[in-house]
Amino acid sequence: MTDFNTRARAIELVIFDVDGVMTDGSLYLGDDGQEYKAFHSRDGHGMTMLREAGIAMAVITGRRSEVVRIRMESLGVAHVYQGQRDKAPAYAALRAACGLEHAQMAYVGDDVVDVPVMRQVGLAVAVADAHPLVKAHCHWQTRLPGGRGAVREVCEELLAAQGKLDALLQRYAARLDVAEQA
């Protein structure tokens, strides 16, 4: 965990894959061809906590989906790259747009298409149920699988390493205290 903490302290932007990271990788298709995805609400709140702590977020995903656009907009994710089968060019464009060094960026992935970006970032994270090649190229691996709390785990561990988690959680506890007094 020491290597994780050292790397995590430098992170200013976290990049997430979608299918298999923010979702469990299942693709639900309706008779009308509409694609549906299930996102874990606690993962979304972890991303909200990142944003509140001043850590930027991005998504680079191989598929295109209107539901991803809507979900990322609702979470305040400013940089969304969809339809990126080769994720390296999107990563290069994102890095240039944000003016960040590799060491300031983290990537969370689950499948072999994520490895080229994972090999460049300062902190590469694999979800628990990631492909073995992804696990071989990560700096840290979650205990939880994609779509089942892995994103929240990443967010909280990153915030803890940066010394920001306790203050965020205290704000929620303070809100609870105020509500109980009312």
C-alpha cells in the first residue's frame, strides 16, 4: 500500500473506463436496440466526493452510449471520450487538454484495451475481476469487482492517501447531526 499511497498523493485527475469498471460489464439491449447500463449509486457518490475534493475526472470508453453521457453529466465529469477502441489517442488528447504529467493521472480499467493507457499513468488500478493482463500491469487492485463498488473503493482510497477523506466524511456526519437536532 505504500507504493499506492505515494503514487496516489500526486493524482489530480482520475480516468475511468465504463463497461466492467463503472458497470459489471453486462450489456442490456432492448427489443428496440436501446442499450441499458446499471451503475452503482455508491460508486457515483465516490465520484462526487472526488469532485468535491478538487480531483478532476474523465472517462475513456470503447463504446458509445447516450446513458453514459447522461450519467457522466450528472456526476460532473467534464471529459468524456466515447467510442475509443484505441484509448491511447484519447489519453494523449486529455493529457494535453489538462496540462498534466503522467504522474498526476490515474486510470481504472478491467480489460486488455486499457493496458496501453495503464502503462503510461502514474497510478494504474485494476478492478478485482479484471483480465489477468490488466492485473499484471496495475499498481494496485481493488477488492471489489467492477460495477459493485470498485469505483467507490478507488475514490475513498485515493482520498485517504491524499488526507482528504476524513474531512469529507466529517461533513456528512455534521449534516446528520444538524438533521437530528432539527
